[in-house]
Amino acid sequence: MEKISKSVSNLRSNFNILLLAAKDSQNNVLSATEAIGDLSSINQNTQFEEIVCVSYIPKNEVINATVKIKQASGYGGNACSKGTFEYVRFYFDYDRNGNWVDEGVTNFNAHSLGFDEDLCYNVQLKIDPDKRRCCDKKPVLPKVRAILSWNAAPPANQPNWTPYWGNVIERNVQIEPLRGFQCFFDDFVLYPKFKKIDTILKKNNLLPDFKNISIKDQVEIIKKHKIPATRFGYASAIKKINSQDATPFALPGYLNQLDFDFSNILDFLLKPKFNTTYEELTCVALNRAMTTLHGTIHLKKSAGYSGNLCQTGSKEYVAFYMDFGSGWEYMGTSSITVHNISEIPKDGLNYNVALAVDLDKKRKEWCESGKAKLKGILSWNVAPPINQPNHVAHWGDWEQCHVEVKSLPKGIIPGNLSLNIETLGSMHIDDIDQTDGLANGSDALGLSINAEESPFDGKINFTGSLINGGATALEYRLVITPPSSGAYNLLNHVTADKIGFSGEETLIPDADGWMPYTKFVGNYLGYFIPTQSGMHTIKIEVRNAGSASLLLTGNSTNFMAHKEAPVADVEITSGAGNCGSFKPGDVISGEYKALSEYPRVMSFVVTPSPESNSGVISIDGVPGNSISYNDIVAPGKTGTWELATNNMPQCGYNIRLSVYDRTIMHSKNITRHATDIEGFCLIPK
């Protein structure tokens, strides 16, 4: 752990003061820097946190980053506090030409835990790739830029932004190609229209499988790329050894054509040592919110992976072990499929392999974060043996790092049976005011939701953990009390990925809402879609499977549902009014309504751009095209607007008013808005 100088420590602890001073006046900047220090000295300072790996899961379309927390303190408080947030914003350059696409930002909260070891955290973000091609076309291999910033989110659409605390790294990834039926619509512009059909086909195993690589192609690639016998004959040799069969072994056809002899690789097989010529495990980490273990695999070669993107390819396996203080415990093995890619960038490609695990029995009581050592063992094309934490793979290596094991929810006593709701609509229930049902603060799942007295609507997800359940089969149900009627049991089907990445499972509640408790990824419990606005209450109940009596009643929480969208209305009242004609230089004016019970921000935009950029908009007499009105009580705001058209060229224009409220939608973001548009023309004088 790197020692921190007093000057750097002062800058860290007074960071927010310096930021506020910089936004205030020159005098305040001077007085603050004289007392504390100059922020310019800490651009991309990585003494406290550093992003060390970026990787991608093509099948799931999830971009990942590994952030290393490197100090025992300096993160705003212990595990009982909110701590401070580490933000990562991802940019993709799909054509590798400097045209960066902002894919979004994610985060996690770090704490001053007092540990001597560095801690490795995974953060991830689901994306919708801007570009995909069929597997027999040029692969899409974006460059990814990840910007880590402590306590201040990197601004959107600024790929060259430099953080004070944190750093910027770039890595290459591979986008999942289109295959089979998808390639009837080879143009990516058409693909989104068929994406839903494709998803259904995949679920029902109706999409064509990968093709096996032909013997001819396999031999040709091995010779062209000079792939050693220890590589191309490895899997067959291990299969023969593990079969414990003394009968002659039928060699795969391509091995016969290469005059392969097992005796040539005996020394390689009998004296295993890590070989990272083709692949290397560069990071391991824990995603604390989802309770998933992650490994970053760096692929280095264009061939040696048994087939191209249309073919079967080969597997990169990672076996995960954790040491909680009593020695290594096998957590499971996961894998990802890789392929020969002739266009691979010089610095390789980065893939992520993930494994969902259940750590509830390892969690300490509230405010006591635990730690564990995490090890990943990478092995190409042959799964590492289980319960062998010191296994040396012939192709692959080890990677280790310490991770934080989050504490139990507040009020839960270790050893006692409990099943509690922990998050609602991605917000921790402690951040939902039980008087008005509104959420405040950052979400618990790294989605970068910043709630400000926010209600909920859409698909409201619930997560929670069964603690100390033992071996007895249990059932649970979710009970909703809406604002205008009595309580009722949720009867929604629950579909999610099971722990261990064994695929999706669907729970179907019985007539009374009971479902068998299943440990899902992210501790998912179910969802609710409100049909009316107002205060709701949800509680959880548990019983032994098939029993008629309750075993326990878990916690309950209030939350406010809000169904009404904002109202936006813009009118041109000067001159010829809506759809009227004006002359360049005229000041066009009008009225607006921006109404919502939970207003957030309103904005005016004139299109098309850049023709309209020389126009100057004022709202209620103040220059500017947007106004935040969080402090305005319902029903929102009405007023006047003006547009000075000096230097705007002759053209047809639209003026657009957008009104956003504070509702958390579908447990994902705060995006609900309404728009209204009026048109006008600028004609010759």
C-alpha cells in the first residue's frame, strides 16, 4: 500500500471544498489553494483508486471494469456510512477512428475499511452495441475507453475529460456477431427490428448452432500460424489421459494429417507450468451488488482457438476460489467461448468471464465489512479440476486479489433466519423515506440513478437475501397494499438467472402467491407494476414448503408510485404565431407550460442544428435554454420564452420543449419526459 503525503491527503479530504471554490470566484480559489493546495497537481492521481482492467462479455453485451481500491482510508467513512462513490464512464470507438460513443456511466460506493490489502471491485454496464455484422464479415472490434473518477461522475459526451482522482485506460473488445437467421438481414440498420424475434429463437434453441471447423481449415491454420503441437494436440491428449482407457485412441482427423505423436508433448504434459503465450488472466474481482466473481482474459493471438466467429471455437475456463480466513474454498467454474480473429488488434482483445455466487453465509453483521482473498485459475480448452486451488494449467495462469464481502442488512443478526427486502426499484430501502415513499441518493446497483425525492413507476424490481435458511425448503411471497384497496399477493412470474450460471429459471406463484425460494443472480425476488398512483406498501412472508402457517414475516417498506407523465406545452404568441413566418433578426416569443407533480428539469431546443446555433434563447427573461426546477413545488412551472434570431439563416425551424420529472422508471433510470414542438420559418426580409 503506497504511503500518502500530507499534501495529497489534504487535497483528498478537502476535494469538495476546492471544487466549490473553483466554481465560485477567483478570490475563493486563491484562498482555498493557499490553505489546502492546488488541484492541478493531482490530475489522474491513482494513489487511492485505479482502473486496471476493462473487458466485455459478448453474449450478454456487458462491459466490465476492475477498479482497485488502494488505501485503508480516504473514502468518506466506514461501512456504516454512505462512503464515497467511484464512477466509471465507458466510451466505444466502433470503427477505431476516434469517433467515441458514450455508452453510459456506472458506479459503486467505496468506504474507509482499514484493510491493509488492495481491494478489487467489478463494475459493469449493459449496453446496446451500435454496430454488429454477420460472423463471416469483418468483425466489430471496438476500442473502449474507460474513465474512472472519484466522487464526481465524468461528464457525458466528453471522451477526452481528465479526472482528478482516478485514471483513463483503453482496451479492445469484440462485439457478438450476427449468425444464422439474423444474417438474412445483413444490414445492421434492419437488425433491431428483428432483435425481439432473435431473442425468442435463442430462448427456444432455434437459432442455428456454430459450425465445426473443417479438417482442411484446421490443418491450414495450424501450419500458417505455426501453432505448436503442445497447443493443437493438447485437448486430445488430456482427454486420453483422463479417460483411463488403455485401448488405442482414435486421433481427430486433423491430428493425423499433421503426423501428431503424443510422445512429442509428453514433457509438456508431465511438467505443467503456466503459459500465457495465447491467453492470460489479468484481473479478478467481485461485483459486490450482484455478488458475481469476474475474471478478465486477455487474448493475444489471431489463431490457436479452434475456429472463426462462425465456428465452434474453444473455451477459456476460469475456476474461482475464495479464502475467507480458513483456506481456499472452491466457488465454481465459468467459461467464455473464443475464436480465431485474423483482424485482432496488436494489443489483443479482452473478455470477461463471470460466476454468480452465494456469499450470504460469509457476511458479518451490519457495519462490519469482511474481506476474502480471491483466486482465478485460467485454463484453455480443458476445465481446471475442482477443489484443486494450486492447479497449474498448461495454457493459462493464476490471478489473485482481495475483495470486500459486504455486511448483512441493518438489523439482521448472524445465525438468525431472515428474508428481507434490500432494494426496491434499484434503491436501497433505507434511502426511501417511509413517510412520503420517495427515494433520495444514489442507487444500490451501480446504475448511476441520482434520486431526489423520486417516486417509482414501471417495472419495480425487488431484491433481498435469505440468511441462514439451512437445508429446509422454503417458500416466500410478496404482499402489496395499494393506496385504494386491501392487501393482495403478487402473482407475477419470476424469471432470472440462477446462481452458478446454470441458466434462467421461472418461478410460478400458486393461487396465494407462494413461490419456492431460489437464489437468483443479484438476489432478485420479483417485481411489481403499479396501476395507480399513491403510497404503496410491500412486505415479504416466508413459510416452510407446503406449510399452512407463516415461518416468519420479513420487513416491509413504503414507496410512492406515480403514474402521470409530465405535461409540456410550447406556443409561439408573437407575430404570425405557431407555424408562422418571421424575418432573420426578429425576436420570437411565446409561452410555455412545464407541469409535473415531481418536476426535475425543462429545456428548449431549436432544430435543425447547426443552423439554429446562433440563436439565443431566454426563459422568463434569463438567457439560457434550460432550467432546473427541483425546488419548484407541483404543479411545475409556466412562463414565457424568447428566441433572438440574429445571424440565423433562412430556414424552417422547430422549437421543442422537453419536460422531465423525477420518477425512477423500470428500476433503471430517471427518464420520463414529455415534449411539445411548434414550427416557424425565417424568410427574406
